[in-house]
Amino acid sequence: MERPVTRTLLATFIEYAAVGKMKPLEWDRFIVAHYLDPQMEAARRECGRILGGSELRGVTDEKLDALRSLADKLRSGNLGTER
């Protein structure tokens, strides 16, 4: 049985995905899934947007910084969810 996806676990996935250490099943588990927690949902959408799909298409330094910042904000609970 898989452990539940928490903010910390999602943040760790984002950091791994940023450096190309993501497996296709992990993409499905973390990014295809939807979350009731508004910050986790916002982080999921932003990560998918930055990476541009399940295949890494070259993570630039700018994208790497954005993903790391996203993970940090998610862990600290400082991810704004307002539009």
C-alpha cells in the first residue's frame, strides 16, 4: 500500500522531477492525480506547466529555480493559491 501524498512528499517529487529523477508511474501518481488541498493542487498544476508534460523537455536553470522555489513554498505553506 502506498503512503498518502502529503505536501512534503509532493515537494520531494517536484525536486526529483526537476533534476530528471522521475519515473513515468511517479508522474501519474503525483501530477495526474488531483488534491483537495488547495496548495497541493496549485503546486501540481504549476509543476505540470513548468515541465510541459510527462517527458522532461530540457529543464533550464530558470525552470529548475522555479521548481525548487515551488517545492520550498509548498513545504512552508507559503504557496499563494489566489488567482
